[in-house]
Amino acid sequence: MAKDRISMPSGIGGLVRYFDEYHSKIQFKPGHIVIFCIVVMLIMILLYAYGGSLIGLP
């Protein structure tokens, strides 16, 4: 019965190495993200409200 066992090669033991020490060069503070989202929302509201009237559409 011992001869029916399947053994995996020693190099593929399921070990995966992840690098936790990676730091991005671009970092944003949470406040900057909130302000950016608010600015984008205001621009979209203005475009929906006045965008069609600028080119003569109803």
C-alpha cells in the first residue's frame, strides 16, 4: 500500500513568498481623497445642470 502514495517534488511544497515590505512612492492622506471625491461630484453636478445648455441642447 505504501507504493501507491503520490509524493510531490520538494520544490513545490505550496510555499509562496509575499513581500510585505513594499511601500508605494505615491501616498495619499484620507482627507485628500475625500476632498477629491467632493470636487469630482461638484464638477459632475455642474456638467449635468449646465452642460447641455452650453451647446444649445434643451
